[in-house]
Amino acid sequence: MTKFQVCGCFFLGQLLLVGNSPILAQTTIFNAPSTDVLPEKLFYVEADFTAHLDKFSKGGFQTFGYKTVYGVRKNLEVGANFFYTRLGGGTAPKEFQANVKWRAYNNEKYSVAATTGAIVFVPLNKSAGTRTSAMLYTNASKIIKGAKGMRLTGGIYTMVGTKREFGTKTGAIVSFEQPVRRRLSFIADWYSGKNRFGYTAAGLSYAVTKKQFLYTGYNFGNAGRANNSLSIFYGYTLKFISLS
């Protein structure tokens, strides 16, 4: 399994549930997509850092990058991300990612929503791979109002264009969000399978302001201790102003 892994690097924009008032943030939980979509003409940018805190010779690595997402129209968002990973020695893997998400169903009365989306992974140098691949996914969520706004999300993903050695091609996605107090929530998600996405992540999300968000958590690899890592994300939302 490559060290250039998921670690929160994919989809953008979630609603951080604080009391009864959603606060706009990124559309992932940690690594897994949520069923939220960034509202029209809003732009979200996020700086990401993920690391396995060990010597490079023992499997340590650090991944740096940014994520962006734009609300194209109601229920539709697009995004572009870039990441590079320090492994110690050689050329750092660099990858560009493009993504799109469409919310196909949203019932506010019953607090149920469903989305479908895709993300394309484009290696920018040989150390990041030689083949462009893509993930297709669909999921659905339910907010349990009697549990202080807890939200459960589940879905499936499948990979296309990957090599045989990639590992698991199709699997499940599960996530959990629980408001703890004003501005603070516990969040967790899981990708099944043994591949670059096969992780359980858990941690905290904090709304610094209505536009700024901080996420910190830990990723537990489905296969091998050396795939565990710490993640810290900082995001900011702003309104897009047309120059026309």
C-alpha cells in the first residue's frame, strides 16, 4: 500500500451540527463524504497536514496540501485538491484531485439526505504513480433528533482505472457525527477494504467562527500499524463575488 493515502484528502464541505443550527464547514467528515453540499456561490478552502510520526526509515511520512470546493448551484458542488508527501529520500509523490458531488435527495422534515459523487486522482510525478484513477460513491444519512442531533451516514464506493495491486476495489463507507457542545463535535468515519482508503478516523471538529473551522483526529489503517497517522485540517468559507 502506498504511503500517499486518503487522510482527509478527498471531498469537501460538511455541515457541522451545533445545537439546532448547522454551521457551514467542509463536505467530508474526515475522509468520507458527507451528504452536505456547499451552497451556491460559496467557496471553501482548506489547508491539510497528515503525518505518521516516526522516522522515514521506519515508515514515517508527512502529507501537505490544500482542498477547495465551490457551490455551483443548489445541490451541486465541485472541487480541486493538491497534495504532496514527504517519505524521506527520492522525489515526493505529488497528486492532483478533481471532484464533484450532487445531492440527489434532501428531506428536511425527516432529516434524510442522499448524495452521489466522483473524484479523479491524477499523479503529477512518477513516484505518485503512472495511472489516473477515480472513485465513484453514493451515500445516505439520517439525523437522529432525539440524540442531540447525531447523524449517521452509510454508503458504498468503487474504484475504476486502478492497477491490480491497488487492493480492494469496492467497499463500504460509514460515518458518525455527534455534537458535544456549542461549536464542538465528535466525528468519525471508516472505509472498508485494504487499499489507500482503508482507514478508520476519529477526532474533533471545532467551529472557530462561523467561517473558520479546525479539525484534528487520528487515522487507524485497516492493515498495518505503519499506516496510522495524525491529521490536522484548517478551513475557511467565503462568498464568491462575480467580477462581471
